[in-house]
Amino acid sequence: MNRKLIKDGHVISMDPKVGTGAFDILVEDDRIGVVESHLKAQDAEVIDASGCIVIPGLVNAHMHTWQTALRGVASNWTLPQYFRSVHAGLATLFTPDDLYIGTLVGALNQLNCGTTTLGDWCHNNPTPAHTDRAVDGLLESGIRSVFFHGSPKPDPKPGQKHFSEIPHPRSEVERLLKHRLTSRNGLVTLGMAILGPHYSTYDVAVEDFKLARELELVASMHCAGLEPKTPDGWDRLAAAGLLGPNNNIVHGNNLSDAQLRMMLELGVTFSLAPETEMSQGHGHPITGRLRNAGYAPSLGVDLESVMSGDMFSVARMALASQRALDNNEARRTNGQLPSTTTVTCDEALGWITIHGARALGLQDRIGSLTPGKQADVVLIRADTLNMRPLHDPVASVVMQAGLANIDTVLVAGQVRKRGGQLVFPSLDARIAELDESGRRLAAGLTQLLAAH
């Protein structure tokens, strides 16, 4: 048995039964064995966590990792510009190797930033070769991930159907389950990135929902942005008994409160991307609306072509935007601010740990430092210039911590970052490959725009 003993850290377990405090963590193979004070294990590798806050690995519940080579390209674009220039333009230029290098380096950056689980929403895979190379990137990185197999969104050529009229390809999903992602308990598992009624016809939505349920896969879909393709689709799907816990909604900004409550009562989960939503025109994140209904969101980076891949930044953006909305509403209705903050840092940390795990269907495996769960663990240096003095460890993690503080990262008990450095061979060469991919794609966009 491979054992590691994480010693002398301040543990934030995200499990009420385990608690928070000066604990040690014994890791046995890929699982958390014991979380207690003053542990001893003679045959274990000791990882010194003194001066560190120890948390569960962060969960990025929604990101289009294939866009890593486009970092910053879309940062000044509205949503219509993004759809036109990325899905109808840049996406069509990607080779299978572009998907590989973008997914690999994007996943490595997540590990570097303290994210151990990634909801990789891959919807630029026109061929099985594109899909396979994206999966190769995830597997090589060592990150835990749900690979959400999607479908491209180019403009149709003469005689072709619009993407909204095309059901999800059953044969590809079955191929992946049979030949690539065969284990339901592996480090990389399969989900479906479907169109949903917001971006498809109702008949296509029904077919896709039924396929996901038949194959027992999480089906994730966007709901926001452009006008819905099937405005009454959610109510019809609910009436047909097709909505349930295996469904994940991304964004959800334009859903009514009644629709939200109906979905939540059926077990549907929500993944929000606050910075993208506010900057590109989706609207205000629905964090508060979910909280009012008694539920919590998960969060995702969404687009590194727009923003940073750091989940601390995502959590802060979600927290600040909701506090601003709550404060404004209090001023409007009562003429004064609330007596205390309406949303706590403890909640925000839950959004990027335990609730992210739930959105990906992994709540029994990750999201908290609970004995028996997978040993996805992050050590955050708290003895640094930006973290001292340490008064409230949770608040410090959410509001002060960043990439520079991520000291050590374990995924399933394997060290992926140690002493502030990624444990990955030939990293510089991989970054150079990403640079080359990005230069070629950006040049291709220039040519496409000139042609139009």
C-alpha cells in the first residue's frame, strides 16, 4: 500500500462530521484514510503542511478546455461576436492535435491553480480523431475530469441541417464508452454536452435526454445567451418525465423562478460562470435565485478565451456580484444596507468544492476531505505576504489565495504539484506547442475575417 501522511496543516474538510482544525491526513493509495490530530504512520511518506491550509481539490464544473490556445482572444467580445468568430470561424480551423494540446495544457493549468476535477465541455469535435485527441490530453495531464462529449456549432453549408436539428451522435458516445472511457470509476469519465431545448428543437432535446438516461450519463447543456430555440421546452421535458438528477444546466440566466424551482425539485444541478455571464451579455448570475430556492450553485471558468482559469477568481466574482445585488435590493426596499453580509465565504468555498462535485455526479467520490473518498487534496501556503496575518482560514482561502499560494496538489493520492512546481515532464515543450497552435489559429481567424 502506498501511504502519505499530510502533517501539521490547518484542514478545512468541507465535511461537518470531520470538521475544521489542526489535523493530519493519512492517504492510503488513492483514498483518504484518516483525518485526525497527531497521526503517526511509520511507513508513510510525510508531506509537511506546516504553514499551509489544506482543502479538498477545487472543482471547475464547466470549462471549454479546447480553447486554451485562444487565451484573451475573446476578452472584448459580446456573445454574438463570440458565436460568429469562434463557433462559425476559429473552431473550424482546429485540427485534432490543436484539441490535444489545448486540452492538455488547459488541464495542467487547472492543476497548477489547485483544481483537481474539471468538467471539460468539449463541443468542437467534428471527427472521432478530434474527440480522441482531446481525451488523450485529459488522460496525459493526470487531472480528474468528466469529459462532456459535445458537437460543433458551425454555420450549415447549403443542403445541410442546422446544428439545432441534429441529435447527439449515439454511435460516438457508445464508442467512447466501449473503447476509450470504459470505467465508470476512472480518473476520466464520460458525460454528454447536449444542446438542450435552449439550442435545439424539441424532438432533438427529447432524443438526447433519453440517450443520456439510457446510458446513465450526466447530460449538461447551456441555457442562456441567444433566444431559446424551444421556449416551452423545459416544461414539456418535465411533463414527459425527462428532467432529473443526471441533468446539469449551465448559466440558466433567463429561466423563470417557477422553472428554477421545478428543475431544482427534480434534482437538476446548475453550473454558473459569473464573469463570462456578466461580460458577454447573459445577464446577472442566478446565484441568489438558487439560494432563495434553498439550493447552491457550482461554478466554472467557462472560457479561458475570455478570462482567467483560476477558480478562486471565479468564486470571488460570484460572491461579489451576488452581494452587490443583495445590497442594492436592500437599499431599494429598506433604504439601508443589510446589517451583515448576505452571502458568506464559507458558502463560496462550497460552490467550488462539494457543490461542484454534485453537479458532476461525483459527490460520493470527491468534494470533501472525508475518509473513504478519493484523495484529491490541495495545500495552500498561508505563511506568505498576501495571506498574513491569518484570522479566518476560510475567508483567507476565498478572498486572498491565488496561484502563487498553491503549494501541493494531489489527485487520487498522486502528487501533481509539489513545492509550487507542477510535476510534469517536458512542460516547456508542451507550452511551446500551445504557442504554435495559438499563433496558427489566430492567423487563420485574420484570414477568415478578411474573406468576409
